[in-house]
Amino acid sequence: MSRTMLPLTITLAAILAAPAGAQWQPDRFMISVWGCPDTPELAQAVADAGFNTVMCPAEHLDLCAEYGLQSIVRDARPRTPAACASTRRSGAGS
């Protein structure tokens, strides 16, 4: 069996082995706002507006959870290729 056929065969076998009708059933839909509330008043306002997910740094996870907000943790490392390369060279961010 060729190298490309083996992964395809395994994937097909996994699909066929899944129980019929097995589907993911989310219990709620993600409604997100860009940014992160950094005070209790803002967190309450975001929750009251009907949002259930925010993007925030790790230090705001507890605040968001207190108001029932799920969090997508935002990474503060540099985003440009040049900044990433300089970060690797300097050993920062490790």
C-alpha cells in the first residue's frame, strides 16, 4: 500500500466505524465580542449584552468566568515574522 493510501484508508475506516447518526450537538452557540473586559463593570455589560465568549489575556480568565463568559486566550507574543525572528534570536518568549 502506498504512503498516501494508508492515511486515506485509516480515515475512511474511522468514518465508516462511527455510529450512524452520531453528531456533535452543541448546547449553545458562541457569540463573541472582540476584546476583553478588564473591569467587573465591563464584564457585566458584555454578559448583559448577550455575549458569551471574549478574547482575553490569561490574567483576565477569572474575571470573565465570574460573569459566565468563556474565554479564548489571547497570546501577547509578537505577530510579525521579523518580530518573531528577533524574539527567537534573543531567547525571549521561551
